[in-house]
Amino acid sequence: MFQLFPGHIQPVGLRGRKTRLVTKDGHCNIEFGNIECSNHFAYLVDFWTTFVEIRWRFVLLLFVATFTGSWFVFSLLWYWIAKSNGDLVGQNRTEGHVQCIDNVNDLMTAFLYSLETQTTIGYGGRALTGHCAGTVALIVIQSLIGVFINCFMCGVILAKISLPKKRAKTVTFSDTAVICLKKESLCLLIRVANLRKTLLIGSQIYGKLLRTTTTPDGETIILDQVDVDFMVDAGKDNLFFVCPLTLYHIINKSSPFYELSADTLPQQDFELVVFLDGMAESTSSSCQVRTSYIPQEIQWGYSFLPIISRTKTGKYRVDFSNFSKSVQVTTPHCIQCSQADVDQKNHNKDGHSNQQKQGIDNPGFQIIEIHNPMDITKM
């Protein structure tokens, strides 16, 4: 009925029943309902973003349908011109008849001519004769529309391939967060790694604590957001993201985790969402990486295992097998216990410095100077 989770015991399946706003891979678990029909036209107005964000299966369907549809529509126009001029097979042609299009005798050949014209294949069997002005105007229009379709579809495919969120796939967070002592302060630690050797320029990391709160007026606020600051030893802005970093949040009186303890943590209902913003060095495109942690994924009294070592050849090696692994360490039960331990250490340190032996002056003791000392070895 119970399974052992590092740091505390939790019921089996509790993690699976927990509803997240942000999944571990960064997707937002939210849906919109009761949207007015007029608002759906906004997606058509912003058609470029709509085409870029739709799934690949729809992009491929749009690609095939756009080209095939344009070929077929223009084939109908070529067929109509040929039929109007009497160029089709079976039509009565008078002596001295001048054709507008050579070798366009039915709808099939008209479709082939439309495809060859728009794709600039030009096999040479079907061609304009130049005796009809309408055919010249139509071939110019089809060529311009074909160029526009080519540019648009190539742009959509290139934009989807180079989406910044694809770069975010190569940035990973630790599966769990840990709470332990760091520099005599109780801290919440997470680990993040860049799987590519190219850097993320201007990287910044921050967090949002999502929870349901009730105001003094009795209003219930769902998904109330509280800022959670993360930092490394060198600061919190412009991270040198060349190797995995361990980020920490100091739990103090201004922290939203100040009231937590090792016993109350599993019973809490919140979600910690962590964001990493940066710019890809190779493409100069901004990207954001997201993940979330629920109370069952925060280990109290554990610390991450080291993963960076140095080889005999002088290179630094990162062992990702220990990336999310942790080891149990001595940790205070709560933040108040941590502060009490620090105060006790400071008190003992001050007391030890004051326990130095002091000399006592004896007013009856006199110092006598001897100018002619006696030679005690002489009889």
C-alpha cells in the first residue's frame, strides 16, 4: 500500500493522481472553453502563427493540398481555354484553325500542362502557340501564384524546423528537487544541464510557486503565483551554462517555503514551476525551458551526487548517470530548527572566545631591580 520515496513515505499512485499545470517536459496542461465563434477568426487573421504552430501532419497535408489544388484549378482554366478555342479532340475544327495550346486535347493533358508550367518542368510536348492573348496572361498569373506558394510553404517548413522550443529539448532538469543545508542555510536545490556544447547566451532562471490561496475577504484564488528566486554561487543572471549547474533557493523568512518542515511537506498542495530563459548561440533565437515539481518530488534531507570530474588527459567529464541521483545528508527538520542550530553555534563560538584565562594583579608583589648580581658559585 505504501512505497518508500526518498525523504518520506507516500501512498502508491499519489504522483499519478496529482494534476499539474506544467508537465515535466514543459507543456501546459490547460484548455479553453466557451470561446465565442467570432474569436476563432483571430486565428485566421494571424494565419502565419497558426500555420507555424499546427502539427506536422497538418503541415504536410496543407503542403500537398496547396500544390495539387493549384495545379487542378489552373488545369480547369487551361481546359476551358482549349475548349473555347476548339482545340480538344472531337471538336470540329475548320480549315486553317489556329490552336492556342499545342497537345492539350482533354482534361488530363490540361492537368499535365498546368503541372509542367507551375513547376517549370517544360517537357516540350505541350506549349503555348502565342496566338491567344488570354493564354499569355494566364501563364503569367499561374507563374506568380506558383512562386508565392513555393515561398510560403518553404517559409512555414523552415520556421517549424527552426522553432526555439526544439532547442529546449536539449536542456534538461533533474527529476527531483532536494532540500539540504548549503553554506549554513537551508536551501532548495535543483539541477539543470545543457546537453549541447553550444552555450545559451544570457541565461536566466526563475521560479513560480502555484497554489490555491484564500484572501482575507474570503475570495479563493486558484493558481496564485508567488515568485521564487534561484541562483548559483556566481549570481542568478547571465549563467555560464557550459556544464550542469546546481541552482538553489535560500529558504528564509521571505521564502514561500518558510513554514514547511519535513513532516508537512508531503501534505502540501502546490506546484513549483521553474523557467530557464536564454538565447541559442548558433541561431540567436530566444528559447524558454520549463519544468515543474510537486511536493512528492521534493526530497527533504538529501543532496545531489557530484557529476563533474577531471580525466587524466585534463578534460572535464560529466557523468549524467548521477544527474538526478541524491544521497541522504544531515538536515534540520525545519527552518526554525536550522536557525536555532546556527544561533547555538554562534553562541558557542562567542562563549569559547571569552573563556580565556585572565591574569590577577597582586598589589603586594613588588619588582626589585638587581644592579650587582651575586655570583652564587663563589664561596
